[in-house]
Amino acid sequence: MKDGLLRLSDPPDDAPPTEIADAIEGRADRDPARIAVDVDETLTTGEGTPWWEDGLGPELDDRVAEIVDELYARGHTILIWTARPWRVAGETAGWLTGHGVRYHGLRMAKGSGGVYLDDKAVNVEQL
Ligand SMILES: [Mg+2]
């Protein structure tokens, strides 16, 4: 990691959550930042029971959750943004609360793109 930016060429696999939070802040267009966080295979590991079988089944990705919590603690706005449909908003909120994820807002049905092209994206694999 250089210049406060996350780069694909040098993923900070062992960087502490505070350092990753610094890098994410460096990418933000304002301070405090409004940070949109995906749920499945971002806040979850992709392991455990799929959400459509059991809303409380997916496993939390502890590292990503710790980074998100650090950003929340620094005063940034955490917006959970998932492709899950609105009909499971309640159980998704329950899952977040049950795993201690602090956030400010929940948005559903972002679409189910196979690839997201976004000028402000940070891929979870970089975390
Ligand atoms: Mg996802």
C-alpha cells in the first residue's frame, strides 16, 4: 500500500484494520465519508448456510467486519448495500445486528451484476 491507496499489485494481506481504514479514507471523496458495504461475500465469508435458506446462516467475515467497525467508529456513515431483495430486509437487519455490525442505513435490491464497474470501488479481496 502506497500513497494511502489500495492497489491490486500490493494487497495488504496482513495490514491491521486501522491501516486499511486509513487507505479507505484516502479513497473517499469527503470526510466524513459515506461508505457503501456489500453483504454477501463481503461482510460474509461465502461459507455457512446461504441467506435464501436461512437468513441467519451466512458466516461473518471477521476481518471485513472489523474494518467496517473501525470506519464506523471514526464517524463515517456506513450504508449496507446488498442485492438481496427487499422481502428479506428484516432478516438481513437481524443478521447484521446479531453479528454486531454497526451501520446507519440498509439498502436492498442493488441489482445482481456479475461485475461492478465503479470509479469508487475497493474490492474486498484487497482487504
Ligand atoms: Mg456480494
